[in-house]
Amino acid sequence: MKALGRHILAEYFSCDKGILNDAMALEKFLNGAARAANATVISSSFRTFQPFGVSGIVIIAESHLAIHTWPEYGYAAIDFFTCGDSADPWKAHEYLKNLLKPLYTKEQEVLRGVLDLEHFTYKAQCNLAVEQ
Amino acid sequence: MKALGRHILAEYFSCDKGILNDAMALEKFLNGAARAANATVISSSFRTFQPFGVSGIVIIAESHLAIHTWPEYGYAAIDFFTCGDSADPWKAHEYLKNLLKPLYTKEQEVLRGVLDLEHFTYKAQCNLAVEQ
């Protein structure tokens, strides 16, 4: 059994509220986090909402990083999703945590695409039979 | 206690492999899923990888939808993340499932930003005291 990807869902509490409303800074930080994870940045898109809050996505060759912030609560929801063996999503988390300086965090790692690759051809044939 | 957002992590297994490599179709489907969830689309970005695979993100006013596909395995990892009370991520999931027709799926919902909003001002003051 092998997972195609690792997805860290991180909660950052009690961050600096000014940084959480600064889309330019957050875009720079998330791109840096992608590089810290040894990921390849494809594109990034960040947007500030009114009255406050930022949403940003960095698409990487290995999946994506995402951040959504609620400056009024000092809170950010952050995703670090990487596939393959070369990128490490925990390094992106450590990098970003050092910049956003939350007072406390919660993290959970979810394995994505847990497939029995060894028997995949056989299973695919079974599925084909079911579909016919 | 209130969660700022709901995040469904969905695994679609044994989908049609052709569709999973069709970035234009997937972008149309994900945008439709956002509307089905009663979300407001801000932007979307999709990319095809070589030799196969698509990554796509739809940023919505209520957070984001994301898809990463492995056509060679008939597998897609999909995220439906919405904040607020007006959008329903499960409706996006149902909409997309009907289009991608996986033979089976796995889903888990993760609450993001579970905050004690009633006492938030008090807690923020405590955090300030810690920081000083």
C-alpha cells in the first residue's frame, strides 16, 4: 500500500493580525514555504477580502499550498499538500510557522490516494468487468 | 464553539481515465460544483501535467475547491473547503461525483477554525498579555 500524497491541515491560532491581512507578504511566505518543502512552484494567486481576510493558493508541481486567514481572530487555516517523495510538507509548515509566529497550532496529516499499486492492474480489470 | 469552515477531503476511485486528464472539462465541472454549493467563484486555475494528470484550484469567496488527478490509477483527490453558513461543500461533492462517476469514494469532513468566539475578546487579551 502506498499513498500518492501527504496533506497537512494546519490551524494557526493567535498570529499577528496585521500579517494575516497582508496578501503580498503571505504570497511571499507561501512561495517560500513551497521552496522550503523542495516543491516546484507553478503559479500563485492571492486575494484580500473586505473588510479583512486573505485567501491564497500556490499551485506546485507536487499539488498545492493554501491559506485562508481571519485577521479578526488571529487565525489562519493552512493546507500543505504534496505528492511524491521529493517534497516534504512538514518543512513548509515549519518554515511558515516561523514567519507567522502563531501562539499555538494544531496539525493533522491525511494520506491521500492510498492505493494498492502492486495489484492495481488486476483491480482495474475487475472494475472494468463491473462496468461492462 | 463555532467552526469558521468545513473542509471535505474526498477520494474518488476508479473514475473514467479520459476525463481525469481533461483539464478543460475538469475546470468546467469544478466551477459547476462551486455553484452547486452556492459558493461565489473568484478565479480558477487548471494545468495538465506530462505524461498525465491535472491539478486545478477554484478560489471561491468562501475558501476553495481543489482537484489533483492520477488518470493512470483512475484516482482523484478533491477538496471542498467552504466557510460561512450559505455554502454547502457536500452539495459540491454530490455534483462532482455525478459527473466523474467514481466506482467508490471516501470522504471525511474536517472542521477548520474551531474557535470559542463568545470569549474571543477575553482570550485575545490574554494572548496579548503573554506576548508582552
